[in-house]
Amino acid sequence: MSKIISLAFEYEHDYELLAITSTLEDYRLAYFLNQQLKLKLTREKNSLVLQDNKGTFSIFSYTCHFTDVCWHLIENKTRFTTATTLETNLFPEHAEQSYLISEKKDVDFFLKIEDLDQPLKPLVDKIKSITGVITAYALNPKTLKSKDYLIF
């Protein structure tokens, strides 16, 4: 008689997560966040690509060497085109939209902050003061179904 032992492993989500809805492009939001929060967010060379390969999501990162706080601005929405096979279509390509965290379709960007030792309210207020930001609020990452996409 054989025994089957299985191990369940779940990642720890010990970071702060802010949801940002904005009309700004990713590079403009990163620029304004750098100004407001005194950061140095720079675009990562490699974008985040999901397994189904439906679009790429840009990432801007900064690690403060004095406080050891890591900041990541992550795009939640991306547009990509697919070829259509129908002969009746006027256009051979079709534009689609993909989401990193599909249950938060109203959110344009996530600001993931690791090892933060200050309250979030002043940060949220500064982000809301940026022209082009519609709203910003704190999220509990443990409530998200697809939270594992935020681990990198």
C-alpha cells in the first residue's frame, strides 16, 4: 500500500497594493509619480507576459537603497491585435483588450509597494492630486483571485 503526500504552497503577499484609475499613458503616470512621491521609477526592459500570450503589461520599478522599499507600477490593461479568419470582414485584424487582474477591469494601474513602513493615506492623497488620475485607493491583495500575477 502506497501513501501519497502532497504539499500545498502558497506565496506570501506581504506588500501594499494601490489601484489607480487614470487617463494617462504609463510613462506619463510614472513621470508624475516620480515628481509627487520623489521616486525614480524606470521602465523595466522586460514587460510582463502572461501564459496565454495575450498582450504585454509594462512595469516601472524603483528600489530605494536607503529605506529598502521597492516600488512597482504595473499596467493592468493592454490592447493587442489578432488576425481574423472571416472573409467577410473589412479589416484583417481585430483589436482586443486584456487585463492582468481580470476582476478589477476598472483599474488601469497597480502600484505595488514592498516593505513600506508608513501609512498609505498620505500616498493615496498625493496620487489623487495628480492631474489625469481619476481615483486611487488601497487594495488588499489577498482578496484578489489572480493575485499570483503580481509576484515577480
